[in-house]
Amino acid sequence: MNKLTFFYSIVLILILFSCNTATKQPEIIAPPEQNTTTTISKNNSEEKPDLFYHYSIWWAFVNKIFEGDIDAKELKSKGDLALGSYNFLDGELIMLDGVLYQATEDGKVHKPDNAAKIAYANATFFDAEQSFKIDKVNGYDSLRSIINEHLTSKNYFYAFKIHGDFKKMKCGGLHKQDKPFVKGLDVLIPNRPVFERENFSGTMIGFFCPEFIGNINVAGYHLHFVSDDEQFAGHVMEFEAENLTVEIDMMNEYQFVLPKTDDYKNAGFEKEFQYKKK
Ligand SMILES: [Zn+2]
């Protein structure tokens, strides 16, 4: 073997060796990075409509329209994820995976039957388009700013399902009202019952509405909560959480349905109230 042949043989061996190791090298799976978005591909035949169903106007609800004319059965035909309130403000409404909950002012969580009447609701058939994980958030503000980075545009509506471990959770409820209704939500919400719990797991569900929605609905984020053990629920006020999985469903269709009640017909729109969570 002359020197040249020897040289070429070595080069050939090296090339073969590198090809071999390249093909046989085990695939390196990167650890899941915080905030890495997974786009969920959908089978078109199974895709649910991206429709935001909205019963009653937030502005009417703020102005003492605490009685609606739809029931739980009808709401379940409009979505499998929902938030809202029951007639006479008899508790916060939460629907997760088609299961409806009622968090009453005594801090208890019930599963109302199909006849339960609803004063105000937002609902959709949840069909996540993207999901990502967050290791830790120290509050509502940080969660909102992280989610904001993942929204395609703030000119659409979004639904959320956010499961995680909660170091602390503070939820609001509603004091049941009797007729004639005297106080509007502008007074009742700042004086709402507050429930707190530590070190447990659960799911926040809710919606984002663009700023242009004005007083028709809650502008920005509106989240409700139910614990995995179904013992704790309400309107999300503040929290600290870990190991969150955020699922997002964008919606570009909006349907609102108005109550056909005498109170609604005669409603005034004097008071305003917004949570201002953007
Ligand atoms: Zn709420």
C-alpha cells in the first residue's frame, strides 16, 4: 500500500465511521423548556366551532339583572367550559370538561342539576390550539404577562384551561341577593366573600376579551377556578402556583344572547364595573 492509497483509506474509514455514528447516535430529547409552545394539530372532522357564547350583557349584570331565563341544561348545549353566575347571585358558576359547579357564599361547592337558572355566562366548546408549561408564577400579574406573549393577537377572544399546583389560592364568591335587588356589582364585588386555600391542585378556566368589548363583557382576563378534589371553587382573585400547564383556544366568532325578562327590558345602565385585568 503506497502512502496515497493509505491516506485515502483512512479518509474513507473516517467518513464511514462518522456516517455510522451519525445514524446510530441516540436521539437527544431536549428537556421541556419553560414557555415552549406546543401547537396542537387537530383532526378537522373533530374540530369544534371557535364560538364564544355569551349570555346576558356584563353591563346589565353589573346593573342588578340577577335573574336569567336560561338553565344549566341549555348552557351545557353551548359549551363544555364556562364561567358565570346563578340567579339571585347564588354562587359563582364554573364548568370544566362539561361538569358544572356552583360555589356558594358559604364556601361550599355543589353540582347543580339541569334546572339551575343562570343570570350571566360565558361558554365555549374548548378545543386547545396551543399549550405550554410554566414552572412557577408568583401571581396573577405574572401569569397574564406570560400568556400575553403567547396570544396571536389581542384582537381575538380566547378561552383558557390552566391546571397546576397552587401554593396559595384566593377566590371570590358572591352574596346571594333577594328581590328587589338594591346593590349592583359595583358595590357587591368589592364586598364579596373571599375563600383561601394552600398547597393543593386545581384548574383555572376562563376567557380573554379584547378591549373593544367595552361593557358588553369583562375586558381582559376573567378566570374562575375549581380544585381537583371539587371542594374549593370561585372567581380567581390572586394565587401563587407551580407546574402550570396552560392550554389556549382562540375564538373568532361571538354570539350573545339577551334575557327575555321584564327586568332586562327595563334595565338601566348607570353603573360600570370592570376587573381591569389585561
Ligand atoms: Zn368571575
